[in-house]
Amino acid sequence: MAGRWKMEKTALGDLAKQTGTGTQDLGKLVKDLVLAAEPLKGKMEGDGLKAFQNLKDNVDSIADALNGKLGTIAQAQQAMAKTFEGGMGEIANTANQAQKSGDFDAARFGKS
């Protein structure tokens, strides 16, 4: 079967931590982009200048919105991690209970 993958118990929690760290980084990168493009402002005109000025005027709200949305994604990942870990525990408990209540005598091939 193509496309097999293995999910470790901590995968979603680790991903949520990385996303949480990335939220502030992305907002800062947007602000850094505006600062880096500032020297080009004199070479822009028309719609390009308007778009850059709009980005510059709204960079704080854009960065905040990006940070907020990524924060929401990180929260969802944390919730999925809890659910996944709880599900793994439930699967183990169910398997143990089934094994304890199972009758394995029928599977014996030797003499009784």
C-alpha cells in the first residue's frame, strides 16, 4: 500500500508546539517584509504603490490576524493531540478487556 505513514504518540503535541512558536515568527516576517521593501517605494507607482501603501498601513492588523489564526490552529492541534492520546489509551483498555474475557481454548491445537 503506497502512502503509509506512522504517527508517533507525541506527533500532534510536537506539531502544536512548533505552530505556537511559528505564530509570532510569521507576524514578524510580514513586518520585516514591509521594512525590507521600503527602499523600493520610490521606484513604485500606480497600483503597485497603492498596494504597497495599503500593506504598509495595515501591516500590524495583518500580522495580528495571522498570529491569531495560527494560534487557533495550534489550539486545535493541542485538542487533537489530547483526543489522539485518549483514543490510544481507550484502544489499549478495550483490547486488554477483550483479551481477558476471551476464550482461547478453541485455538489450542495440542492435546488437552
